[in-house]
Amino acid sequence: MMRVASIVAVVLSFLVIQLGAYTRLTDAGLGCPDWPGCYGLLSVPQGEQIEAANQAFPERQVESQKAWNEMIHRYLAGSLGLLIVGLAIGGWRHSRFVRGLTLGLVALVVFQSLLGMWTVTMKLNPLVVLAHLLGGFSIFALLCLLATRLRQAGKRAHHANSLAPAGAKRILLVALIVVMLQVLLGGWTSANYAATACVELPICESGWSQRLDIKGAFSLPATADGSYEYGRHDYQQRMTIHVFHRFGAVLTTIIVGLAIVQLAKARRTGASIWLTLLLTGQLTLGLVNVIAHLPIAVAVAHNGGAALLFATLVVLWARRSKPLIFGGQSNG
């Protein structure tokens, strides 16, 4: 039962991540101007409730589609939180690692809920949005790690230790760090509405190097009304953010490519093929985002690919670095 629940949690957390991206890309992050409800209700206002909601929140008139995008995301996130609490309760029958991991996930979910609230109350502050994104990715990655551990329960430690080559340990760690930094750059790009700042390849429009504003791009801009909706950076700052994300993509390709080579040399065919597919897919989706001017479906898929790449590297590195996590007996 615990193994099945962990797999359900992995799938649900991925859906929450994707719905979060869809909410962000459809400008629905403030579709409900309060938290945890929506215009003081448990659901999106309907019928006569809309007029009352508009009077209560005159600065944010009801847009039903955006409000539903936000509330469905919240409903699923709440369901995931309850499932993780259930995993933590069930985890007491398992190893010390599983107990610690599930309790850590509960703590992370609580903090993630606070970030979700602050995203609304601080009106899409880019730092909060970025932290919320990374929190979602971290929950997904740790759930993947938990599901992998439970699948390996009862197997011998030496078998787990063979899951990744010794020579790949260092490059997997470097790849994980680089991908995490690239996720942060991508999140900063999205949170500051800089995804369409450059529409030419390979770097940006002509003269981009003379217009870089690194200090402004990576600082929090002032805002008169306290809202960061639609972004507050000027064009040069958004362009700088976008350019750094593209450079990050180049570095990520090189480092993850080296990790793929190491895994292939050690005959870890499945891992190397999976990483190759993820990396190729991310590069393709990134190019389509630029060429087609950020179609929502492609942008959401790009977000999902980043989550899968990050989680895969977390699991691969953990399997190499902490082999006993994946071996030993379980009590349930």
C-alpha cells in the first residue's frame, strides 16, 4: 500500500507542478485575490456571488476562468499535502530513512503552503514565486526518491550500490547542481515575464551584449502598488534575464551530456537513454518556445521536462552516493 501511495503522490505532485505552470502562464496567479479561499468563498464565485465578490474586491474583478485555474491548482495541492501526511504516518513502519524522508516532506509541504499564500498576498513577488517553484520541484524529486526506495525495499545493499558507476558520482552531483541553477534561472525568467524578451536565435536580438543590465536583472524592482503582476523589470533587464537562461541551457547541455557519457560507458543504458531523451526534449521545447513565441502547451511541457530532469538527477545521485538507502529490509 505504501508503495502504491508513493507512486500516486509522484503523479499527483507532477500534476500540481504542471497546473502551477499553467496557472502562471495564463496570468491566473492572482485569479483569486485572497487565500486559501477565492473571494471569501471555498470555490469560485457563481451567479449572484460574482457581484458581491466584485464589490468586496473592486481592484480585482472576477475572471472565472483564471479563478478556476488557481482554485483547481489549490485543490490538487491540498490533496497532495494530505497524501504526504498519510505517507508520513505509514512511514513509521519502514526504515529510518523513509521515516525521515516522509517527515521532511511534510515540513516541506507546510512551507510550500506558506509560499503559496505569500505568492497571493505579496502579489506575485518574483522571489516568492521562484521559491514556490523550487519547492514544488523539490517535493516532486523527493517523492520520486521515496518511491524508488520503496521499490528497492528488501533488496541487498550491494545490488543498490551497482545502480550507478563510481566514476559517475561526481559528474552526477555537478549535473544536479547545474540543473538546479538552470531551474532557478528559468523560474526567474518566468516570474519576471521575460520568456519572450528575446525572439531571435541563437542568443538574442542584435546588440544584446551592449544592453545587458545584470544588476537590475537580478534585483527586485520597485513597485508603486505592491504588485508584480506582468513584471516590473524594464526591457533591458528582462532581456538580460533571458540571455542568462540561454547561456545556462548551453552549460546544462554540456554537463548533463558528460553525465550521459559516463553512464553509457558504465553500461547504465536505461539511465543514459532516459537522460538523453529528457535533455533533447528540453532543448527542443526551448527552441519551439522561442520560435513560436511561447505557446502555452509547449511552455508547460518545458516546465514538466525540467522537473523530470531535476528529479532524475536527484535519484541517480542518491543511488550512487547513499547505496544503503536502497538496500536493507523494510518492515512493511
